[in-house]
Amino acid sequence: MTYTFTASAPGTHAYYSGTQGDLQIEMGLYGAVIVLPATVPANCDAGYHALNLTSKSTWANLISG
């Protein structure tokens, strides 16, 4: 079964059953949904975006050099 939804905000969200929680957690019916932003803000120079840019430039130098 596939469920489709539109996330209201980026971030990490839990999913779990609203009924018989103890039983369904034992059955593995829980987890996390990671919602990434649709675009990276132009002024973003911190966090994972900055790490990705650093990695990209490092690998580009290693490959070309």
C-alpha cells in the first residue's frame, strides 16, 4: 500500500499508529519521515549545505588535479 501526502514543513517527523500503539510498535509499525526542503535558500552557508559544498570542491580538486 502506498500513501501520498504533502508535507507542511521540512524536518524529521515520527509516524506511528494512533490505535493499539503498544502492539503495533512491537510489529514495527512506526518510524521516521524525513522531509527535505524543496530548495536551499540562496544565503544558506551553514549546516549540511555548507558541508556538501566543501565536499564537492574537495572532490573536484582531487579529480582534476
